[in-house]
Amino acid sequence: MTISTNTTDNNSTAILTIVSTGVFMCTMDSSMINVALPVIMKSFHSPFALTEWVVLIYLMTITNLLLVWGNLADRWSRTGFYSTGMLIFTGGSLLCAISLNIYFLIFSRLIQALGASMMMATGPALIKFAFPSGKLGRGLGMVGVATSLGLMSGPLISGQLLRWTHWRAIFFITVPVGLFFYFYGKKHLARLKRELQPLRSSRPGSSAEHHPFDTKGALLWGCSVTLALFTATHATALVHSTNNGIDRIVLIAGALAMGICASFLFSHEKSHPAPLIPISLLKRRFFSMAVLSAMLSFTVLFSVLIIMPFFLSRILELPTDKIGYVMMALPASVFCVSPLAGKIHDHTGEYLVAACGLFCCLVSILLLSRISMTTPILSIAGYLALLGFGQAMFLSPNSAATLSGVPNKKAGIASSTLATARNLGMLLGTAVTGLIFTYFFSNLTGGLDMRDASPLHTEAFISAMHYTLQTIALFAGLALLASTLRGRNR
């Protein structure tokens, strides 16, 4: 007898609500941080290269652990990992709120990321089991709505809190939400676990379940990602270094160490019977190109989310609440378009829907790379809305096509691989944006850091931002090419 892998209809809505809540919390937190970053930098008087670690440590930790949690969840319990992740994320939020210096804040963001990575690695897999394949795009589209709600409410809430209270309030606000949905979710996730138990006990065991966890692969992966990020951020700090000789040696050594770790990683993964990185899936073009285009699309998205609040704050001198309103244009567009994009994919299954979305992203970046002090605020908001439209048209169809093309026993690792690609894109976008902007701004101002920017440096700031976004447009073009090469899932 064939056992369905989908949960009952009565529990589908609850599972969707629980997963969407986790996504909402993580994305709202990230968007609030982006708006608050200039205020945090001013509060601690920390350099930009150090302040951006409030974002980078969060993304780096998630990127390092998503594949680990995805593998372990496939072996043990996706539901248990998800609920535990929500509790850890809530505790990390509380630690962030009581941080007394920039270093403790960075550490607290690491704790937050531990919980967020557990939710992100298992959430889409839970949706896969909660919805039939013909409605998977719609289910993921609703998760896209939750993503956009988090991104949309984050700047608005952050702007109001920063104006009337303190930046610590942006972390306190997620604590009661996380606790409430942790206890709400325990009952429904336990029910999902019971419904999936007959399926798990009756199916043939996957190869991963009969082999030890790939601990060496996990360590090599973590070392590779960490060294790559440290190398990129050290290159950014090198711009202002007074001891270029030693710093250049450190930079070269870091790059070489990263390359060695990466080569050992891929050599090890090819020979391991149950590798951390799903080599068998990545050999399939539809999967590898979908993962690559997801990574590049988030590189583009996060570059804009990092640099635009600084432009609106430092150059246009908008108050924090108005910055939130302008930045809301992007997620508001995602909110409106995501359900439609999921339905279009369910009806057509056409990969060109995602490619068209990435084309809109490319046009948006090219438009943003031409803005100046005289550009109307509504025009800037319109460009951001176009970027959100493109992201929405790409994300849900890309994820649905990818997850529907993998076997159920690999749903967890496929889900975590996609999430890893998106977070690698966020890391890459943050690091590349910081490096390129710092390099050009420093050269144009005689060695100044962004924290020292004043109205006298407006022209230099805008020029550095233009160079940065023009570079990011290349990433948007590569994402469009990769998505087009993906083709249909056969």
C-alpha cells in the first residue's frame, strides 16, 4: 500500500502558520537590523568593517549550519529541530537586547543564528509534506508572503522604535512572539510527527541513515565559509590599514587557507557515502542551476538592503521612520506578487517565470545605480518595488520546481541546500558591498571610513554607491543566465 507523504488537510494550515511565523521572525529581524545598522554604528562608535559583523555573523553562522541541520533532520526529526530552533532564536533575541557593547551584540547574533538556521533548514521540507505537489508552489508562495511581511514590517517597526525608543527595542519585540509560537507549535508539530511516522517506518532507509554523519565534511565546510568571509572582510579593513605589508600577508594566507580547505572538502565529499553536500543532486542541472541562481539573486537583494539605508540616512538625511517607509516598497511588492507567482508556477510549471523575475531585478539594479540627491523619493521607492516584484516572481517558482524534483527522503537536505545558497548570497552581497564601497569611498575621500562621512563627502558617497551597484548588476545578469540554463525539471 502506498502511504501519502502529505499531512491531513486539517493540519496543513497550522503547519503553514508555524513555518511562516518562523520565516516572519527571521526576516523581520534581518530587515530591522539593516535599518538600525547606522544607529548601532553611531551608538557604539564602531567602524563600518566591525559594525557589519552584526549582519555577517548571523549570515555566516546560518550558512555554516544549514546543511548540518538538514542532514541531521533527515535522520532524526524535522519537527523537533524546528521547534528547538524557534526557542533558541528567541533566547538569542533577548541577549541581543541586553548587549552592552558591539562585541557582545555580535556574539548574541550568533546565538540567534543557531536557532534561525534550524528553522530555515527544516521549514520548506515541512511545507513539502503539508501540501500535495500540485499545490506546493501555492504553499511556498504563502511562505513568500510571510517573508515579505517580515521584510515589510521590519523597516516600519524599526523606524518607529528607533525614533521613539532605543535600538534595543527591535530585539525585545521578537521575544514574546517567539515564546507564544513555540508553545503553539509544539502541539501541531507533534501531530505532524505522528502522521509521518508510518511513512518513515515503512519506507526503505536512505543511504544516509545507514552511514555515520559526515562530521569531517561539516568541519571542512565551516572552515571554508568562515575563512572566505574573514578574507573578504579583512580585504575591506585593509583599505584603511596603516600596516599594509603584514595585512597583505594575512590576506594572502587567508585566501590560500580557504582554497586548501575548499579543495579538501570537495575531494572528501566525492568519496563519502553520505556526503554533507548533496553531490548527487548537484549533478542534475535543474538543481545546480536553481541553487546558483538563488545564491546570486540574494547577493543582489542584500546588497541593496545594506547600502540603501545608508544612502537614505547619510545623503538624503531622512528620519529613521521615513527610511522605513521607503524601504517598505521592496517587501510590499513581494507581498503582493508572491501568491500570484506560486499559482502561475503551479499552473504552468514554466521555468521562464523565474527568469523573467530575475530580468526585473537586473533592470531595478541598473536604475538604482543612477540615483542621486535629486532623484524623487517616489522614484527610489518604485525601483525598490520593481526589485521586490522580480524577487517574488523568481523565489517561489524556483523553490517549488527544485523541491518537487527531489525524492521525499532528500527533502530536508534539498531544502537546506536552497537555504544555504540564499544565505551564501546574503553573505556575498554584504561582503562585496562593503569591500567595493569602502574601496571607492576611501580613494575618493583620502582614506576616510563611512562612519566619518559628512555632507562634504556627498559626491564621493554617491559615486562609490554607483560603482558598487554597477558591480552588483553583473551578479544579477549571471543569476538570469543561470536560471535560464536551468530548463524544465524532467
